[in-house]
Amino acid sequence: MKIRWREHEIIFVALWGAFGITSLLLKVCNTDMPVYPELHKLFMDSGRSFVFWRNELLPKIAAIVLFLICYVLVNLVLIPSLRKISFPDLDKMSMPTIAKPILLFSLISAVLAIFTNVISYVALPHLSNYSGYRGLAMMGYNDHPLADPFFGLSRALVLIGVLTLLAIIREVTIAFIGRPGDNREFRVLVSNSATPLAFLYLLTLLLINPDSRYFTSYVAIVTPILFFWFYLTFWFFPSVCDNSFFRRKALMQLLPSILVLSLPCQFLSAGAMEKAIYLLLFSMFLLLVVTPISLLLYRQRGDKIRQLKRLESQVAKSGADLKFLRSQINPHFLFNALNTLYGTALFEKAENTAEGIQRLGDMMRFVLHENNHEFTVMEKEVAYLNNYIEFQKLRIQASPNLEIEHNLDCIQCNGIIAPMLLVPFVENAFKHGISLINRSWINIELQCSENEIVFEVRNSIHIEGLSDTEKYNSGIGLQNVRQRLELIYPGSHSLIITSGTEEFTTRLTINLKLQNHA
């Protein structure tokens, strides 16, 4: 499930721009449109003629479009360039990677400052004390447009900086909401429901005239309800059990937040008695109306998440079954062919070839018969690892500069494990840690306890590519293993990968207690 915050924000900004431009165009369509006598007089006093579409309509539309362009440049150009900067590896970053965001930030600010001056030159908003030009007013009072093309550059830098900071906060929040975990799907679902609601609230706030009496009522009533819903959904309900929600302790925990969020409604009245009545009624409304509705929505989302997980599990199982059926196409033919090659190798006294064919057959049996199960016993997994290691040794046994050590202790390994979960680390070691020219080493160690296994693989690193054909064969890949670990052992595993100048190390720790008790 994907977080839709960015899409919702783009829609909100587009609606804001469309509303601003539409309201300006409606003035043109209005037959009773005023002729702006004050502006005519102000322009005449400054020695200029006033034309509505040139000095009023187009500049205001251009101001809206200018801010929309800056928003697009920040989010689609500047933010992607900032993502390429990794602070832990900052010393390894190249200067162009660091300089590019700084240059883009400066260029966007310069575009905002220059075109603000161009719009000011046409509209002359200083004559009307920037009435109707709140966006341009943020750039500073400018009574001589184009005299300094970069007038307001410092303020433009601040505005673009604020816009960039908000975008960074958004990206960090999205990463926090989308972090791996048992409740990720719920967090994403609630976020996708909350952001349109928040943007709709802000859009309505922009449409209401601040001088209107409805503005105060909207802020005093809708804002607390919205914040209360966020509080219930993201913090209160997840922290209490459904069965204990209506208990005294949970309700006492809820009442202080209700009282705090009910305080703004007192601005709707002047008398002390009316304020007390408004406070009591709004508190009862939050407790008896908003809370049950929020709880109902919260439970419905939980049911939807559980349903989606069941469907996802069924789809994954169906896909695995299909792959298994495809893998079983004429498997006996393959085994018969291997047996023929094995007999031929023994007849020709090619003992190493015969041994390699035998181990390959044992590995194929494991893949065909054990890999279709969700879990397999550790003894079979270790046997597969041993076969794979010995099979690889046959390929590289002629190399004098290679050291391979492996200690696969399966005496204490009485648990079960997902099949073929450990071999990708060994494949990676043989793929990238072997050099037929330089000194190479691979060290593989497996330690088992009653409820835990620790699997560590260390191999040498060779920077320059060599002619070893195995180096270019594709394996399952570490990324695939990470995904399987997150799905099969969420919260009960630790994968540490370290890469030095000469050695690459992977250390996997899995708590098998839950699987052993299943």
C-alpha cells in the first residue's frame, strides 16, 4: 500500500491555484464589474494609463502561476536532488552531488525574485499599498520595480527555504509512517484518509473571508473536531485495547484532551454563563458523538486491513503454488539425465565430475521437494548448504590462493526455518569473494541455540572484475532475502551487513521461538 500524501498535496495546491485564477476570471465575466476609479487616478497621478487586463488581471494571474511554478520546482527538482545526499556517507559524496541542490535552491529563489519584480513593474502594486497582492507583498515594498532586478532576493531565499523545509518535513513524515512493522498498513491507510481531510479543511479556511462571522465559528468548531479525530485515530485508540476502551481508566485519560479542545468554542460567546454552557455542550459532543464515530471508523479500517492481508496471503500462496508447479515440469527427466551423467563419469573414472553431479542432484531434490513448504527442518537446510559449498569447491579447487572455512554446527539446530533462506549469503560470498589470481577467503559459520540461530559469512573483496564466469551469474540477491525476512520473521530477526576495504561480512540472527511453538 502506497502513501498518497504527495498526490493529495499536489491536488490541494492545484485547487488553490485554480480557485484564485477562476475568481479573477469571474470578475471579467461580471457585467457589473467596477472600473476601479481609484486605480485610474493613482496610475494617472504617476503618469501612467490604467488598463484592467494589463495592469490588474494578468499580473494577479501571473503571481499565482509564479508561486505554483516555484512549488513544482522545489518538489520535483530540488527535493529529488536532496535525496541523493546521504549524510552517513557525506565524506564519500562528490562535489557535484552536494553543489547541485545548492545551485537549484539559488536559481529557484532568483526566479521568484526576478519575476516578482517583472510583475510589480506591470501592476505597480505599491500605488495601492499592495491591495490584492498579498503574495507579492511578502517580497517587500518595491516602489521602483526593475531598478534592481534582484530586489527581494533575501526574502525569496527565505520563502523557498520555508517551502523546502516543509517538503523535507513531509518526506520525513512519510518515511516514518511507511516504516516497516506490523501496523504499517494501518498507518498508511489512515494517512491516506487523513491528508485529504486536512487539505479540505485548509482549502475551506482559505475560501472563507477572515472578516466573516463564519470564519470564527469554523475555526472554533471544526479545528478542534479535526485535531480530536487525529488524536483518537493515531494515538488513543492504538494505545488502548478495544475491550478496555469504555473502562474508567481509559475515559479518565480521554477527558483532559476533550476539555482542552473544547476551550476554543468559548470565543463564540461573550457572557460567562454562555461560555460555560458552550464548553459543556461541546465537550459532550466530542465524547458522545465524535468519539464513537471515530471508533467505528477505526475498527472498520482495522477490518479492511485484515481482509487485505488475507487476500495478499492468498495471492502470494497461489503464486508460490504456480511457481512450484512450473518447477516440477518433467523433474524425473532431469534426475534421469543426472543419473546417466553420473554413471558415465564413474565409467570414465572422473571422480570429481561424478561427485559434482551427485551433489547437484541432491540440491535439486531439496529445491523441488522442500522449497514448496513454508518451513523446513534445520538439518535439511544445513545439508543443502554443505552440498552447495562442496559443489563450489569442485569448481575452484585448483586455485592455490583460496581459503574456504565453514563450521555448520547442526547438533543444536533442532528448530525449523524458511527453506533456502541462508544460501543466498553463501552464493553472494562465492560470487563476489573469489579471485582466481589474488588471495581470497570465505568463512562460513552457523551457531544454534534452543531458540536462536546466528549465521555469519565473511568473504574477501576484490575491486577489479576478473574473468571468473561465476562472478556474473545472478543469484537470489540480498534484497530478496531482506523482503523474505520482513515477511516471515517481522521483529524477530537482525541482519547486519558491513563492507570494509578488504572484507564483506553478513551476520543474520533469527529468533526461532515463535516458529518452534507454532
